[in-house]
Amino acid sequence: MILKDEKLLRQLSEAVTTFDEGLEIANELIKELLLIGGHTKALGLSAPQIGTFKRVFIAWGSTGITHEEGWNVYINPVLEENASDARMFYEEGCLSFPGSTVRTNRNSEIIVSTLESDGERHRYVLYGEDAIIFQHERDHCNGLLMFDRVAKSVPQEANTGKDKIGRNDPCPCGSNLKYKRCCGK
């Protein structure tokens, strides 16, 4: 597993040429995750994180390919479109940066496609945490890290009971900082 090497993890991954090649990489990813405790320790892992710069990742979820709780395999994944304008704040961590977390604001309903065993691309709608995990792991394939997705602002919906967040008010993102030093920059 590649740890804390931003330069290496920022490489762009290449598409796999066959489903079988992608499945072989996905099986390696599952083995790697099982060694550290499976889905109780991480909800996803991408090929670049183990030094294989191919567009493959696995994600623990309940929607997507399996439509039941378990590992979903994404081979040459594409985020086709946002299924709605809905967004979601999420505290993301990453196996490649142990102990680090960032608060992100990502699309919470997306339509994705992936290469399947029949050699065709199939489309799926992902919601909530499943959508967040897909975007995080797909970012690895694109050479992006969670640090590139830090939430820069807080929506006014977080402003319960007030017309406006004051610069010296606690930031509603939960950081325990003043708004002006956090999301209000």
C-alpha cells in the first residue's frame, strides 16, 4: 500500500483493456483490504493505492452493482452525471493517509457506469455514502486526493435560526473554529 506519497498518488491511471484484467486487480484489492480488517477498516480501495495505476476500485456499499451490502467492483468507472443537485457533507478518511480526515461536500446522487463481465458498460444510480465512496475512489484513478475536495463553504441551510453566519460564530461544519478562520475564508 502506498502511504503518504502525494506525488506518486497523483498519477493518472490507465483504463484496463478487458474485464478479466480488471477483475484480477479487484481481487488483489479485496485481499489487501481483508489483511487489514475488511470493510470495518475501510469502505474502499483503488488500484493506484497499491501501486497499480489502472482504473479499478472496490467500494463497500448497499446500492450499485450488488444492490445489497457488500463489495462492489468498478472497472473503468465513469461518473456519467449527477442524478440531482443534492449534495452531502462527509468526513472522509483515506488508507493512504492514516489518521487524516477532511470534510468534503460532494454530490449525493450520481449515475455511474462500469465495465461488466459481458464486456458492456452498465449504468447504476448511487445514493448517499455509496455515491461519496465512488467519487473518492474514482478521484484516486484521476490522480486526485481527498485534500483536493475539502469543503470550502457552508450552505445557508446550516444557519438554523439565524439570517446569517457571523464571522466570529462557531463554524457550522463542526471544526470548532470561528467561521472566519474555517469555511468563511
